Amino acid sequence: MRLYWITWTILLAFTAVMLWADSATLPRTVFVVFMIAAMLTKASIIGGAFMHLRTERVELALTVVVGLLVTGTILFVLIAPDAARIHRMVSTYGPK
Amino acid sequence: MAQTTQLTLDRWNGGTCPFGAGWRKLMMWWFIVTDGLLFAGFLVSYGYARILAIRWPDQAQVFSLKYIAVMTFVLISSSATMASAVDTARQGSRKTALRFVLLTLAGGAIFLGMQAYEWTHLIAEGARLNVNPWGDAAFTAYFFLLTGFHGTHVLTGLIVLTATAVRLAQGITTADGVEIAGLYWHFVDLVWVFIFTLFYLL
């Protein structure tokens, strides 16, 4: 049980640092990269420690993590830009 | 051929249980993956709406980030109590597990209450699904969509945890049942990590 409360402390520390970064005046790119890295680290900690993916069989962990990451990336890189392009086309050439 | 078959069997080493997890736990994992993809779709479309927006409001002026931080603290704490519930249930300590499940329930109820207050506050200021007093209308649309969908998950989690608590008190639920309910609750916490960062902070 001790592990879970150590994990809890780490998650809270990450949250506090993220809130600090939000109030600090960091360059936008540094801020965005830092926030996304911190977010993914927090998600990995929750998945690994609380959801026990760390101790599950590697096939299960890979199916879950890779499945979500690959599909999420496809959504962001391939599908959404097309949706944005259609949105721009409609607002430019569509009925006024 | 026989060697390949043996290798495959060794690799999976599960027979009817290739992932080394019972069917109930596996089904919860598949549910989490599909539900995660649904949230991924929402967050990706939010990302593009954000990129396309001409004037996105400054979140610090719309929300109280301290308030959102407290909500985050409550949800992370409830995840820790849930993990402790699973651990104590595994050790066979049913009463302690029940106490932890009840603590998790309390955390979830506080989170949901705080979210309801936040919604009420913003609606009172004129925010609607299609009306945003602070700029781009997509801002409030995504706010209500993301937090509303997440809040529905929290509510569902509370129902699942209540059923788990009752069954645990009656001695019906096994440690596996507590773990499966816990998986769902941690997923709700996991999704909040993304919403908190991408919607409130970035």
C-alpha cells in the first residue's frame, strides 16, 4: 500500500509543478512541451502503478498502450487536419 | 512446426487466457481502450478547434485555477484510496477495503459536487453550449462537452463503487471485483489528467 501513497505524492508534486509553470512566464514552446511531457508522465504513473499495467503481462500492457497511442496519433495527424481543411473550405467557399 | 507451435504457446502461455487476465478484467480493459479512444477523439477535435480559433479566452480569467487544482487533488486522492482498497481486498481485509472504497466514493462525490458548482457558476455568467461571453464559442462548447462527458463517467463510477461497496459489505464481491471497479475509477482519473492539462492549463 505504501507504493500507492508514494505514487499519490509524486502525482501531487507533478500537479504542483504544472501549476507553478502555468503562473511562471516561460516561452510558449517550452511551456507546451513541458506540460505535455508532464501530462504523459502522470498518465504513465497512473497506468503503471494504480492500474497495475507495470505488473500485467507485457502483451496486455502493449495492446492497451500502443492501441491508444497509435489510434490517437492517427486521429491527430491524419484525420483531424482533413476535418480542419473542410472547415476552412466551407467557411471560405460555402454559402454566406 | 511442432517447435513453432510450442514457441507460440510459450509466448502466450495462457491457453484460454492469453493476456494472463480473467475475462472480466480483460473486458474492462477493452472497454477502457474504446472509451479512451472516444476521449481521444474529443481531445483531438478540441485541439484543432483551438488551433483554428481566432481568439481563445485566457483560462486563468475564466476559471479559478486554485479551485480546479483542489478538484484535481480530490480526484488523485480518491485514486490512491481506490488502489489501497484493491490492495487490502487482495490481502483479505474486507473491512479495511470497504473503508477505502467508501473514502473513494466520498472523493468522487466531492469532485462531482465541485464540478456542478463550477458549471452553475459559468452558466450564471452567461456561458452556454453555443454562447461564450469570453470569446470563441467553441471554448464553452468544448468545456461543457469534455467536462460533462467526464462528469458522466465520474457519476457512473460512483454508481459502480456504490454497488461494489454494498457487495463488499455483504461479502459477495471478491478482490477481483474490487480491482475491476478500481480500473474504471483510475481510468476516470487518467482522463482528468488530460483534460486538466489540455483544457485548463495549456
